[in-house]
Amino acid sequence: GGFGYGYLVGLAFYLPLVSWVRLLVGVTPLLALVLMSSVFPGIFGLSAVVVRRLPGWPIWFAVLWAAQEWLKSTVPFGGFPWGVVAAGQTDGPFLPLVRLGSVALLSLAIALIGCSATAIGVEVVSWWRSSRREVTDTPPAVVLPAICICLVFFATAAIWPQVRHSGTGSGNEPIVTAALVQGNVPRLGLMFNAQRLAVLDNAVRETRHLADDVHAGRVLQPDFVVWAEDASDVDPLRNPDAAQQISTAVDAIGVPVLVGTVLEVGGRPPDSPAETNTVIVWNPKTGPGERYDKRIIQPFGEYLPWRGFFRHLTRLADWAGYIVPGKGTGVVHAAGIPVGVATCWEVIFDRALRDSVHNGAQVLAVPANNANFNQTMSEQQLAFSKVRAVELDRYVVVASNVGVSALVTPDGRELVRTSFFEPAYLDGQVRLKTSLTPAARWGPILQGSLVVTAVAVLLAAMLHNGWFTDIYRRPSSATSSSPSGSSSELSGARPTFLASSDRRR
């Protein structure tokens, strides 16, 4: 029953949340994703039934919820963290908690508030009903859940000034100017190859527009520019025309541009091609330089697990990409500035930008390509960038082909943003930061501790419920198997089945 109710909750949650998936792949893959994702709330419901009789159950419910979020962010095929509770708090008062303990702590806190409020409501109703039947001076048991709620509020109040000061620019951090380009994508009327060339043309055109405004003194000269993911969906290292267009735009602006592109992997057989989803630092003097290859790639989109198996089921199997994961530190250098990069899908995984910060990133860039989806999806993805900004205490430059692009401060605010499906550029000052937050330092340890605690609580609940005792308990059958005058009859013991037969007579 617990699993069933949890599964229904998952269906009601995920179906509207990720309904934009059908715009790219249709209804059947959407339903498959929703049905699979709903298993994890079902697991939570099953676990909640096991531990509900333990004292302090609101705490254990919250721990179990955080553990199931870790599980769904890990399996299958690398996990699907989309829809974690923390991502829904970017406009809420509890967002600063993510700096203390990453996404795991924020999700834990929200679940704890919800479960504690429920416990208070249940206790008050139970006390009121019992007081109507008989006179009682015993107050409702609301102390523990009230303390839990207060702890969350106090922790948020304690960390909020630091987060706010970071976002408003307190301190002596160096200031640089970052720009991003949203070239836009034609919606209709172009074949695939022409569409790719048009996307690159748009990025080049908008970069030249930025350069013109810089030269006219209307905006600040940027120190570096970020293009969107797949801004050049043509390999510029193999296609001279694409390389020439990029060089023209870079020369016009006169600073390094982080170019999102797709590069072919050489030496592969024709029936097994491979590409990397890459960000290249294109310098005005030296051309292509450092590169970052996307490390966490999207299953069933950028690559297809078990491709041979799925080919037997549907011809759509070959529609999936052949992107292979890259390696590296997650950091590139533009004009000497260490920039941490997480490309699109990667931003929803805790480890991606955390690795970049540990490897020296002082500002973060999230190139994305949301052209196949709608604004709802883009807003949801932007929410993850806001969470990362607060979690890691870094400015984040979000550059999408179609939007929503934005410059995000370390307290989760948008300095500026673009509209959806409109060509635009953004230009603004950001601060370079080097400090490591508690979440960056201890986030994985906290997450692991929550998972271990969840397992321990489940085991403790099984002991509390007598499950292990019941396993070793055996019904007595001495009377039925022993001859007349056995010790059980002489001692006066009566097995339960005999007592039942006596009652029937």
C-alpha cells in the first residue's frame, strides 16, 4: 500500500513536470520516463510504512526522502535528478541552506518541515477528538516536530546574511565583465543541414552586434563571451567555413569566446561514429585553444544505452546521438580567467560544477540548447543554475540558443535575462570568487551520511516492528506430533489450534 500511494504521487508529480519531453520524442517515451521516475516515490512510500511506528517519524521520513532522491539521481543509466525538491526552492526563503549542505540538505529541510507540520496537525486532531470523549490534561505531542521546524528556520536565518552579502558584492573580489550570446534557432522552414548553418550564422550575427555596441560605447567591453551549446553544430576543426565564421565573430569582439560545438572523434568505423559535445575557447589571436568535452551525457538523447537491443524494438533507436563522454577538470581558461563549465544536462548533477570549483573555477558557465523544448523546460533548467550559484558561491553565466539565458548572482538572483526564442546578448560585471562553501567541501559526505542513516533507520524499524523475531519464531506442533501423555499435555499446555477446535464444539 505504501508503495502504491507513493507511486501515484510520483505519477501526479512527474507527468506535468516533464510533459515537455513529448515535444521532442512523443508521448510513449514521456510515459516511459514518468513510469520509471515514479518508482522512486514509491520506494519512499514503502520505506515510510516500515518506519512510521518509530518515535520521531517526521525526521526519519525526511531522511528517507533525501535518500530516495540520491537513489533516483544515481540509477538507472546515471540517474535523473530532475525534480529534486531543492530545485523548487529557488524563489523560496530556504534556498540559502543549499550553501551549507548542497541539494541533499535543502531537500531534507523541506521534507522535514512538511512532515513535521503534518505530525503537528495529526497530533492536534487526535488530542481534540480524545478530549471530546473524556477529560484529559495531556497536551498534544507537538514538541519534537515544532523543534524540527524551528531548527530549519534558525539555520536559514543564520546563513542568509552570508548569502546575501555574497550576492551584493561585498568583499574585495576582482571584477570582470562577462557576456553571453543567444543566437536563436529558426523554428520552421529549414532542413537539418541548413538549420545548423543558420544557428551558427545567428550566433555570429549577434556577436557582431555586441561588438558594434561595445565600440559605440553602449555596453562594456567583455573579458570573455559565452556561446550556447551547439551554437556551431558543424565541427569547426573539420569545416573551414564554420571556422572562418567563428573567427570573424571572435575578431570583431576581440576577446576569447567559449564556442559550443560538436567535434567528430577520428578513427571510428562508419557504422559506429562518435562525437564529443565540446566547448572550445576560441582566441582572437591564436584561434581554437583549450576545450572542455561534456562528461555527463544524456541517455536516450545524446547516446543510446543498449543500442543493439533497442534497434530490434524500434527504428527510432538510430535517432539517438553518438556522443561519448569526455575527461578533464571541468575548467577552461579565457583571458586568464578560470571558468568552470557544465553543459546543459550536466548542471542537474551535483558533482559536475563541484568538481570545477575544486579545480579552481572562479566563475561558472552553463551553455545549453533548449531549442527542442518549451519555455517551461528552460525555466526549470535555469532553476538548477540558480541552485548551483548559491551552493558554490559563484556567478553563473547561462547561455542558451533560444533562452532563457541569464547572469545569475551567488544569492540566486538574476542580474539580467533574455526572452524566449529571441536573438539577444547579455553583458554584465561579475566577481571572481575563490572560497569554498561548506557544501563544496562536505556535500558528498553529508549525502553519504544520509544514505547510511536511511539504511540504519530501516533496519532499526524492522527490529522495532519485530520482523526479525517473527522470522525465527516457529508455531508449536508438539501435541499433534507427540504420542498421548506427552510432556505438553502433562504440563497442561494447550496449542492454539486445539483451543480453536474446543470453541467450535
